[in-house]
Amino acid sequence: MQDVSEILAEIWTGAGGAPSALDAVRLTGAEPQLPSSFRVGAAAQASIAVAGLAAAEIWRSRSGERQDVAVDMRHAVVECRSERYLRVDGKPPPPAWDKIAGVYRTRDNRFVRLHTNFPHHRDAVCRVLACKAERDDVQAALMQWDGEAFETAAYAAGGVVALMRSYDEWSATPHAKELAKLPLIEIEKIGDAAPKPWASGDRPLAGLRVLDLSRVIAGPVAGRTLAAHGADVLLISGPDLPAIPWLTIDTGRGKLSSFVELRSEEGRQVMRDLVAQADIFSQGYRPQAIARLGFSSEEAARINPGIVYVTLSAYGHAGPWADRRGFDSLVQTTTGFNHAEGQAAGIDGPKELPAQMLDHATGYFMAFGAMMAKARQAREGGSWHVRVSLAQTGRWLWNLGRVAGGLATGDLKADAVTPYIEQLPSGLGTLSSVRHAAVLSKTPAHWSRPAMPLGSHPPEFPG
């Protein structure tokens, strides 16, 4: 089984990083850190470290100055649960899940997981089941369905659900076989353009303009990470799109936030103007949805040759599920993690990972891919497309191996988390939030802008 330094080296060199740069990384701590049979500590540490190293290497190319990158494993797993530890004026987060979200048994004695935190997803499930949005009603209705038939019907109706599969069952699907052909992080040149030199500044990503069109965790974590290294990140939301406020606060540190109505021509023109000014366009829309709005990777590169376009998806861009909606909890369920953790725990049913690890690791991989592509653009020119997915990150996590007896590990108590918490002002109150776990010796990561309510800023980059 690989140690974390070997895992890190594989990701780094796989994306074109120079092996000699790895000498700057200092990894501390040991597994296990959280109760899981999977290597969540290694995944947290490696994904955060590789993004930190990319920032350090960009700083070296800009300034000539080398620096160390230190990542402690406990700090990394705490940051990969940052939404749990956020406090606003000392108050803990509200319940994370809608009242009917979660796991249910079906007629054929299978399990399905419902994700109903957004009202339109909850309504889609209730339409398919012809029931009220109450747990007992949902369970009774699901006893009239076989699991896979319900999964298919719910997706067709606009819902987001997952049938619990074993890893072997998932691996036998046509989609999993297509995913197995893809790299963890895909960085592809999609057009010609002159190199764009780095702007002046005293941080690795100073002067870099990033458009963040993402929600929930993975995409927003990517934007938060780029902001931590000095990028000007502009979060774009629709004024009518539902949001999960606590996640918006946690991942909004360091960002500007604007409303743009992309369903209107006026809003699309505003977005085209922003794309023309951006260095990085990071988005988590389904592929056909963003293309219909006029902002595919090809169109972005036409508007702004030299742009780095980053795509996040649930299940990857190839295979029959390429356009399927999904969230971390659902991908965990359908790709075998919940089944395997349940078996390891000796329970009849699913057991979740102790963190939204697919989300968080994918977010750091997005930021890493964006930085590596931007570094190549600055050296050799071109427009670039970076692709990551929750399912590909899951495949990577699975292949890291298992931790014998890992589920017997005690969960982190408050005194274990406190050393990694900082107090920050925000537009919503005083935040107690997790500091970034990648510690750069010359250009320390920090968020220079406070988290603000959605839509607090005009849709423009700073002067």
C-alpha cells in the first residue's frame, strides 16, 4: 500500500509536475484519523498538499523564490469537514439535511438514498412516489417499488437519488467501465492562444481572475482554495437558485458574490463580458445545461482564447451516466462505499464515510488542475480544459486501499479541532472557521475578503 508521499507524487507527476518539486513538501501525522475503513486521512492530506504545491510552484515561477509546503493530516481531515465546524457568532449549523433525505428500503430489499435538500429535487421524488413529503409516507411508497426501477424513474423526473450498490456491482456497469479509462484529473489543450504572463503581486495567484459557477461543496471548495492563494474569485449565482446557506458561508470565504440571471439575454451578455476578462472559468453545471446557456468550454475559449475552463461533474464526462446529476452522498452510495463501510461495521445497510470526502478531495483536485493548466498557459499558451468528477475521485480513493480496524478509531472531539480554528469577520457575523491546511512558508494562505451573503457585489472583477 502506498504511503501518502507516494500518493502525492503520483498525482503531481501525473499532471505534469516536476518530480524535484516534491522535495518541498512536509507531511506530518498518521492514519487513521477518522472512523472509516477507507483511507480518508491520506485522501485529505494528499489532495490538499498537491494543490498547495501547485501554488508554491507558481510562486517560484513568478518570483524565483522557493518555499516549503507543510500539511498535517489531522488539520487536513478537519478542513475536509469544514462545514461541520463552522460557527457564526458562536452558533452551530442548522440540520444539514431535508426531513425526507436519507436511506430507505425498497420492495426488493435494496436500499436507496434520496437527496432532497433542494425543493425541486424533493418535489420530483414525491411526484414519482405520489406521496407527501413525510418519511413514513415515502417509506410506504417505496415498498411498492424495486430499487433500480425507482432510481431510473426518479432521475427521469428530475430527482437525484441512488441505489446502493456493492463495489463489484458498480464495477460491472457500463458506466464504471468507461470511467476506468479516464485519468483522475484530465488536463487538455482545446485551442491555440498566446501565453498570458502573470500579473505583478505578492501572492501566488495575485491578479488571477476566477469565475466560480458552482454550488454545494466541491466546486466552491476549489474557488475557496484559489482565493486562499490570492486569486480574485467571483462567485456567480442565479437570483432564484436555491442555496444551502451554511455551505455558502463556509465556502464563500475570500470571494466576491454576484447574481447573474443566465436565463436572460441581458444576463448572458454580462456573463460573456466576464468570461472575456477571466483567467479561469470553474463550473459544476451538467455538460448539456451549461452548453445550452452558451458557455461550453469551446465557446468560452472562443470568447477568450487562453482561458482555463474547469468542469466538475458527478459521474464523469464519458459513459451513459455522463449527464446524470449527483452529489457526494449519492456517489458514495452507488459506487460501493456505503455498502463496504456497512459490511465493515457489521450492519445490514449503508454506512456513510465520516466526511464528504469525494466532495472535498475533488474540490482540491479542481483547484490543482486549474493551477497546473494556468501554469502551462503562462509558459506555452493555449486554451485549456480541466475535467474532474466525484466518481473519478471515488475510484481513486477506493484504489488507495483499506485501513484494517479503521472503524474502531474514535471520532475527533472538540479539543482536537480547536487548534485549527480561526476567527474571521464576515457579512453575516463573526465566523469561527477552519484555517487552510496547506501551510506555505513564504506566502501563507489566507482569505483577504470576508464571506458575504449571496449577491452582495456587482458582477465585475476588481479594478
